[in-house]
Amino acid sequence: MDEVSLILENNTPFCRLSKSYPETTFLRWCNSSVDYLEFYGNDENISQIRNELPGVVSDLGSSIIYSDFSEGRFSVLLKCRCTVKNSTIRIAESDNCLWVGPVEYYNGSENLSVVAMAQVNIEDLYRDLESIGSIKIVRKQKLEPDSMRDLYTVSSKRLFSELTEKQVQYILTAISAGYYDIPSKTDIRALSNRLSISKSTLQEHLSKANSYILKALLPILFLHLKTMRQEENHKIKKN
């Protein structure tokens, strides 16, 4: 059993929309009955997407069930009309792969992660995805059956799998030394001396580690932001 993370460029509807709005992040979930999408970006791009999306939806033969707009965010629920001709999610399913939500679109690319039970499923998926566009393998790793549930929960493996042992150790040392405190109790030079490495090397390790963690948290942060805004709106209406 393998988990494979891919970056795709193709002409499917949402990937095509992402090419028009490269600085806006799209997150997508689909259960074969409905598609749920969230768009995050500046207000001008979000407004343009709101105006353009009905045409995209119409081309799919679908319709908008629900939509909500707030500053920097637009969420929409669609009747699912995904097929192997217009959706990489359906392609993955047709090749007996399990896709892991959310699918992320950014800068004209689609970030898709799937779980395949056998090598032949991966080979079929690669072939079918290459037939509609470019494909880049970001990561491929073996999974144990018991770890399947971690794909749908917040697990340490999911959050920190991209980190090296050194990066984890450097972050732990930086935290314990008070580097991330406000105000900071130490600086990068003192920390690098403590670890007997150069300042530039330590800074690079910490920056990469921080980037990996924040990217892994991105879908969770988006969902938390939505929850916070909903709760705040509920308080305002209640008062």
C-alpha cells in the first residue's frame, strides 16, 4: 500500500480556473453527490471568481446549491457532475485509488494525494493522468494498513513526515531555548553556537521546517478560520 502525492497541470475545469487566478488557493472536497469548494485570496480575485464560477458550473452541467462570501473567502456547494473526463478525482477512483481530501489548487496546479493498494493501480493512474496533462511526483511512501486512519485525522506523521531528524531536533532546541517566545529569549547566533553549526545553516533548517509544518496545517487552518468567523457572526446576530 502506497501514498502518493502529485502536482498536476491539466485542463480540467478547476485547474483551468486556477490558472486564471494563480494567487488564490482553492480547496475541494467531493463525495460523488456534491462538490464543496473553498476559495481564499484577495477580495478582488474572490469577487471575480464569484462572477466566473457560474459559467464553469454550467459547463459541467451542474448547479450551485449553496454559496457564502466573506472577506477573503468564498465557499460554494455544487451538485457533483464529476466524470473521468473532467475530474482527476474520478480518474483516481476509476483506477482503484483512494484520494485524500482536500484537493488543493494553486498557481494553476492541482495537488492530489492518493492511496493505492497495488503498484498496478499507481501505474494505471500515472498513465491516465499523463494523458490529460503533466504530472510531478512529490512524494511516495509505504503505508501500513493501520495507518490508513491517519490520512483522515491530524496525526504527527501527517504533520511532520517531511521533516528530517535534524530539523526536528533544531526546532525542539529552539523552542526550549525560548527562540520563539515573544520577546525572544535568544537569537539565531546564540542558538547556532549552542548547536555548533553555522547561523545560516540553522536558519535554513528552521525556515524549511516551519514551511513544511505550516503547509501541512493549511487545510486545518482554513477550516478553523471558517469556524471562528461563523462563531463571531453568530455572536453578533445573537446580540
